[in-house]
Amino acid sequence: MQAGVISDALVELQDLTRTIVEFAGAKMPEAADSLSLKPLLAGEEQTHREVQISAIDDWKMVSDGEYKLIVQEGKPVRLYHLPSDPWELHNIAEQHEDRVNSWRNRYLG
């Protein structure tokens, strides 16, 4: 691993599983959706995932680091442009219906 490296790569909590298993030299077929962070930590790669996806109960989120889409039952769909709105104050979902529909279908089912 490279000391002092800071990365903006998109990762998910589940990636820790594959990373730990790989460092231990083991295999874990159940962690098929997990991606090892080892190449990122070694400085061999600068990117890790195209998007990060998260969900809990009726809340689902997908982000590519530039845009963040949040879908929650009973609430309006929210889309934020993170570089210009890091505090997620301005919902731009209505102005970007194509992205909202594309991401909902592709990533959030």
C-alpha cells in the first residue's frame, strides 16, 4: 500500500469483504459483488467503480461522483449535481429526467 494516498475513487462498504479476503489469501464466492480495494490501495488503479449504489429499507441511492440520485418511497425523486451543490440543497431531477430514468432502470431496478 502507498502511505499518505488520498483517493476520490468510488467504493462501497461491501468492498472491504473482498479486500480482507484477498489480503488473507483466501477465497469467498459469496462476496461476488464485492471488489477488492487492493489495486487502489497499491496505487495501481485510480478508479474502482463506475458508480456506487446504496440502499436501506425504502431508500436507494446511486452516484457517479458527479451526480447523486436518491429514490425513496413516498418522497419526490432527488438528483443533485455534487460539484456545484455538495450540500445537496438543490434538487435538479426535473431538469434531468433522462438521467433519472436511465439510472433508475439501470441501477435501481
